[in-house]
Amino acid sequence: MSLQLDEGTYTVTRRTESIRLLAKEFALLHFLYENKEKAFTRSQLLDRVWPLEYPVERTVDDHIYRLRKKLKRWDEIRLDTVRGYGYRLAVHENKSALPASPSAQDPEMQEVIHGLLRKYHVFGQGNAIQTLVEQQEALGIQIAPYYQLYIRFIQGDLEWLITTKEIPFEERLYWLLIFVHPLIEPADSIQLYEQALNSAALSADQLRELRILNIVEVYVEVGQYQRAKEQLEETYRVIETDELKNFRLPVALAALYVELWGGSGEAVEAQMAVLRSGLKDAPYLREIGRFQVMEGLWLLRQGRIREAELRMDDGLDVLKMSLNAPLYLNAAYQILLFLGHHRIEGRIRSKYRQVYAEIGKSYGVPAYGQQIVDEIRNFLSPTSPSSDLPLI
């Protein structure tokens, strides 16, 4: 479902029906609609909708109340209260009111669309995937359930990922596990990852990816440099045996991260040269952003703080542009870990603590992070108390 918003008349239109709003009601709806499915605190909404004014948080509540009354005739739109956090705009499709689309039932069309989605996935173009998913009705296509789940993952929709009843928890487990790493201490991540690897909860592909890629960087964060290197050797063998060509750049980045933590300067420079060559031929946003962050970590290790800060900021900006929430949050977390590992304090440490906190708030970490950690831990080890793994 889509809305047309006319800034000149403060009118919102759905199909042939229009509603006239007051100026601030319109501004609030416009912002929430542009960021639908994301939760915002009252403070964030005040900053965005009333930037030059000094209203109180009650102002947001009053405007939400009035908008709910005016929009209640449109069942597809819902202004949700996120308990203990704020508000979000949820939009869903009223399938019963839509005629069947011939192209949505055409196998050839579906194969073309899913091929396009796979390509966008490889290139790290989260915004393109999001656009396709949101425009299914207009384009007359039907997106496979995998991409419905994947788009929630890259959007960082933690509320949906942990509370939805549409998809069983075990099918969401892998994606939640990836989000857990930047929420807790690396030693606790290792514990959960190893429990997951020894369980029957994940698919064969998910187990392989967790083992050969996701866990490698966590090993080195807990000081197990040699174990990380040994795992990388197995990873390279699996990539060749299973012909996982799309894994080569992500694994090369993991190898660089390992060397940054425990390798020699020569090893770091050699791995960076490999990546520069690979990224020149394959300009993927996710990998470019991560590489720039790691270039910043290398500059940090050399004591070139100001240069490091600029490079890390460039990398974070690219990751934000790729609309890949877990990588964006994880990159900010890894910067903090690296600063702590090298005992770098002061202004730069405070800055990246704030960056990490703000990214987390934008995805609802304060509201849902602990619940995610607790439910994963209970699922993998139901006899253990959930409070053992608090958020960082």
C-alpha cells in the first residue's frame, strides 16, 4: 500500500480518498512514512519534526493521538506504541481488496525477480531490495518468504524479528544470532555461536556460514588469534570445495580483521593489497564500507588518530548508505572494541561510544536487544538463567 503526501495542502491520499491534516500532523506522518517500520523515541521525533521549537514530549503523544483518529479508516496503516521506547508507523497490505496479479503467478517473472534480488544481495544494495519488497503491489510481483525475512534483517527491524508470529523462531534464529554480536561481549558471542553450531536448530547452509565466516572475527576479538587463523584455513578449503565465489570478499575482509588484531604489519599490508585489487573489480557497497573502516583501524594501530577517524567515518557513511543495519551497527561496535584493545581513550573513544549508541537506538536496541539475547540463550540452553548475558 502507498500514500501520496501533498506538502502544499497538507493532504494525504490513499487511492481515491484524501484526508486533510494540520501542518505538524502532516510533518510527523511524512517523517514516519518515509521511515516506516522503524521505531523512534519521542525525543527523536521532536528533533525531526519540531527542530527549532521547544515542545514537550507530550506534544508527540497528542499528535499521534490525533493522527490515529484521522487515519483509523485505513486499516493498512497503524501507528504503534513501542512500549518503553516510542512510536513507529506500520504499513501492511490489505490482500483481500486486491485483484490477483497475473505477473505474480508467472514462473518466468518470478525467476527474473528473484535473480534480481540475488544480484542486489551480492552488491549490498539493501535500498534496492527494500524498494522491490515495498512495491510488490505496483509491480505485480510476489517476493519469496526468504526475502521478506531478509529485508527485516537488513532494515534492523528488531521488534519484528523478535516478536513476529508469522515465522517460527528457529527460522529467525540465524539472523538474530548475527545481530547479537554487537550487543554483548565477544566471549558471550562465542558461547552462543558454539552452542548454535552444536545444535540442530540451523540449516546446513547457516551452520556452514556461521562456522566459516561469522565466528572467525569473534575468535580474534577474544584473543584467540591462532584459532582464528586455523579456522580461516578451513574456510578457504570450504570456499574452493563448495565453489562459494560470493564468499571470497567477505572472507578476505575477515582475514584482514584477524591480522589487524594479531598479525604483523607486513601481513596487514599484504591482505589490504588483496582487498584493494578485489574491490576494484567488484565495487560492492557493504565490502567497501567495511574495508574503509578497517583501513581506519590500521591507521589507529599506527597511532595516526586523526587520519583513522576520517577513514572510519567514511566507512560508516558507506555502510549507512548500503542500508545494512547489522553491518552498520557491527562496524561501530568493532571500532569500540579495537579502541579498547589498544587502550585509546579520550575524545575519540567518547565519540564512537555515542555513534554506537545512536545507531543502536535507531534500530530499537534499548527496547529489544536484551529480549533478543535472552530468547536466543533460552532457546539454545533452556536450563540456564537468561541474565548471564547482559547487553554491553
